[in-house]
Amino acid sequence: MAQDSITKIAYNTLQQGKSIAGLAHKEISSKLMNLLSPDEKLNDFNIDKNLLLDIQKSMGKLREEDWNDAENNIYPLKLLFDEPWLRYLTQYPKLWLDMPNTWERRKKQKNNDLPKSIEKENYPNYYLRNFHHQTDGYLSDFSASIYDLQVEILFNGTANPMRRRIIKPLKTGLLNFNNRKRSSIKILDVATGSGRTLKQLRGAFPKEKIIGLDLSDSYLKEASRHISSLEGDLIELIKGNAEELPFEDNSFQGVSCVYLFHELPRTVRENVLKEFIRILEPGGTLVLADSIQIKDSPEFLSIMEGFYKNFHEPFYCDYIKDDIDNKMKEIGFKEVSSQSFFMTKVWSAVK
Ligand SMILES: C[S@@+](CC[C@H](N)C(=O)[O-])C[C@H]1O[C@@H](n2cnc3c(N)ncnc32)[C@H](O)[C@@H]1O
């Protein structure tokens, strides 16, 4: 009992420390940008007292949820402390060195500044851009090497607690296949990026077969680095497009997808949902996590607006208004439900 309380204090302290570090980085870097590369087009973003209170309350609820799920054995407690500190430390100087390039791209609205070597015909048009002014978009090893740290800073250290919100609904959904051997259950993580969700999934599903898919070779290489030392069966990584998944109909019992939908045009979101339902076996579960939306989180509207006004996120403004619940039902998903956790909304649905 006492041990539990100490571990919980350690977890809360860790999360609060990450939050302070993220806020401090953002404060210093935006001051520096205003000094060295001022941009009048940037939306001034002031957090008032009420918003700050809402943020703190919502972050507190997220931590509580994360802790409770670990305590209830939805996933192992050690996942709560699993961060690649050394990697962050070595990548951090790269963020600073790269910052002037990001500012320049933002100022000049240069959003298609991609490596010359890429073969553009291999990628959909919407993908060929510098999402959030990121150097090389998703198309270089450099971009993949600093992505995790950037996301951690963006979310003030809450990225993994938010990603872990997909685990409980997925575990509940997979009970539909309780009579099968766990090693025969297949879970696909679409747009797996650098593999952080895969790591959370492997912690919660040690025996199931897990596959990660992404369009970027560089991000898949980074994912491979993250997951190669994990216990359990090797996680398979596949290069592919979410709009044309290279799998047979009814071949998965679980599909997850984290932080992809806000970067897709509306028609592509629909195509991807149709692919998810196609590859899921009847009774299989989809868990989708992405940004919060206006209708459930109106108190955070200014944060959502700041995101698409200040970063290159051309599909986000449409995403936050898109009725994804309804779209899921229209294409045939059942038991559609959704819940928001701090900056992330999680949907679950059954085929
Ligand atoms: C914002 S990142 C999210 C990565 C990861 N799921 C996470 O939680 O950090 C978006 C990812 O989607 C991938 N992506 C974008 N469009 C895709 C598509 N049509 N098919 C597969 N992956 C795609 C990108 O390469 C990138 O790795």
C-alpha cells in the first residue's frame, strides 16, 4: 500500500516535471523567435486564468485515468515510467539547431520544402508537405529522429498517457475473441510513426501478434529502433498506405490508429475508415485516437485555433468539426463511442 502511494507520487511528479519542462521550452523558444525572427502573422496566444485552470484539471484527470488503468492491470505499471531519457537528451540540441529553419519556413509559408531525393509519385499529394513546418516533412531520418521529442514538448509530456487511452477499449473489444489463443489475435497499428504506440500496445498485449504500418521509411526505421529490444514476439513493420491497406478482408481482430486523422483531408479520412472496416473481422474493434474536437471540448477552442493558425496543419480546421462518430456508423461500424482525455479524443467501434 505504502509502496503504491510512493509510486503514485513518483508518477505524478514525473508528469508534472515533464509538463514544466515542455512549457519552459515553449516559452523560451517563442521569446527567441520573436526576437530573432518576428512574424506578425502569428496568432498571439495568451492563456488566461480560466483556461489555465481547465488545462490543469484536465491534465490531472488524465494522470488519474492513466494511474488507475495501470493499477487495474490494464497495462503494466512500468509503462508509466518508460521514457527514452538518454535519447531525448541527445536529440534535444538538434531541436534548437533546427529551429531557425522552422521559423524561416513558417514565415515564408514554404510548406513543400522536402528532400530532393524523394520519389513524389510514391506518396499521396496531401502527404507531400511540411506538417507543423517540420524539416523534411515525414520524409527523412532527421525528421524521424526528433519527432518524439517534438510531440512530448507539444503535449507537455502527456503524449504517452494520451496514447495509452486506446488500450482499455481495445482490451474490452478483444474479449469478443476470448475463446481463441492469444497468439492468434492480430492487432494492426496504422500510421505507427516512430512506434511509440506499438511500445504501449506490446506492454498491454504481450502475446498477441502486433503489426505497425506507416508510409514513411524513415519513421519505420525509427520505430524499429524503439521496438527491437522489447520482450515478446517481434513486432512486424510494414510500409503501406492507410487508404489501400495491404491486407486481406477480415484479417485483424484489432486496429488502432493514433494522431493520423487530423492530417488527412475529409475524403481520405472516409477512405481510411472504409479500409479499417474491410480488414477487421466481424466482432473486431477499431480504436482511434486524435485531437479533441470542438463539440466535446469547447473550453479548449482557442488552443485548437492556435494550432492550425500557427502551425502548418491544413486539414485540422476541418477535422475539429468533422462528425467522425456519424461517419463510422454510416460505413457500418457498431457500438461507436468516444471520450476525450486532455488534448486527445478516443473513439472505439466494433465491426
Ligand atoms: C502525427 S504522426 C503520428 C504517428 C504515431 N501514430 C504517433 O502516435 O506518434 C502521423 C503519421 O502518419 C503517417 N501517415 C500519414 N499519412 C499516411 C497514410 N496515408 N498511410 C500510412 N501512414 C500515413 C506519417 O508518416 C506519420 O508517421
